[in-house]
Amino acid sequence: NILRSGLKIDVIYDIHEYSSPLLLDEFVKAIKATKITGEYNKTVNGYTIIDSLRAILELNANEFYRLYGWSTERVLVFTRVSTGRSPMVAIRVANLKPGAVVLHGIAGSKVDPIAKQIAEIERLPLMTTEMPVEEMIEALRK
């Protein structure tokens, strides 16, 4: 896959572009997400599911931008988060912003207030899901 070429594959669980834009609310339903903040009446063109710890520790800025695939209007799903603060700080300092962010593996009540505040400042829809990664990939590819 051209999008993955040159990227550390163990950082990305899945990257997918939709053939036509998908309503963000449909994405939310597919992964049984809990909305934390943001406007969901918009479309996204794809998603990238990322191992957040590896991405933060191993990717440089150029590699981080390649997580966006062909479009920034996509959902970045960060796995292995404890509060969501680190991935949101990474997004805050980056020039490119995703269409939405999912913090995977935590309940909405565990989201760090700073992570939520960053999402609000950046006007990013922020959500959480505890759906297993493989199940999430299956649901999103339908």
C-alpha cells in the first residue's frame, strides 16, 4: 500500500480511505463510540488506527503527517491511551489537524480535561470507544 510505504508498520493497525464521504455520526455508530465534545454533522473520507505510544515515541513530524493518508478529513483513532492527553497534545502542536479523534480503550469519564479542552480549542470532534481493535476494523470496513 502506497500510504504505508516507508512508515513503521507496527505503528499503524489499519488505514482506509472511503470511496465516498461517510457521515461522522455513522462512524460513531459503527464503533459504538461515546461523544465527548465537538460537532458531528460532517463527513470524513477515511480513518487511521494508530498505536498511540509507538506513534508518539517513534514517529518524526513528517511520518506523523503521513498518518493522514490522502486526506486530513479523516478520523485518527489512537489506541493504548490512558487519558488521551498525549495524542491530543501531539495534534495541538501539529500543523495538520484530523477531521475527528477517537481515544480507544478508555471510557468517556477517563478522558483528561486537558485533552477535552484541546479538542474544543481545535474544534475537533473527540470520542472514545472500548470496542476491540479487530472488531472495530471489521465494522469500519463494511
